[in-house]
Amino acid sequence: MAVMELLVRFLVGGLVVSLFAVLGDVLKPKSFAGIFSAAPSIAIATLGMTALAKGNAYAALEARSMTVGAIGFFVYACGCARIMAKHRVHAATAAIAGLSLWLGVALAGWLLLLR
């Protein structure tokens, strides 16, 4: 990777993360701050740089992949919350048990939508 590309990635990523952090700080409740300062901002910065470097078609494929991963994560998070609430297990146990759920949803999404 060229030094200039790394510098652009650093600057754009930092700018987008900072903008989302400000948005998260303005919103109520404050628990949204972490959500808006992490993954969405990195995803948007990455997609923008990917579109510039490799074209819109490649960036669209990456966006679909991110969407499938996000759906898998949502199902994983809901599954972990249900396991912890219903069976009263520790978070680490529920997280490890839920990984197979995330993998299953991600693989199904890949087979149905991305392959």
C-alpha cells in the first residue's frame, strides 16, 4: 500500500469517526454514542475509499457483504440476549454459544445473496 493511500485512509477514517462521535454525543440517550462512533463510521469511510480505488461495482459488493454481516450480528446479539435471559448463563458462555448462530446466518446470507 502506498504511503499516500495510508495517509488518505487515516485522514478520512479519522474525520468520519469524529463526525459520528459528535452525532452520538448529541443524541439522547448517551448509550448511542458508542454505536455511532464505531462500526458505521468505519464502514462508510471504507466504502468511500473502496469506491474511489476499485469502482462502484466493487464497493456495492462490499456493502452487500457488510449488510449480511450486520444482519448476522443482529441475530447473534438477539440470540445471546435471549440465552442469557432465559437460561441465566454468563455473558461469555452465551457469546460463545451464539457464535454458531452468527456463522450460520452469515453463511446462509452468503449462499443466498452473495455467491
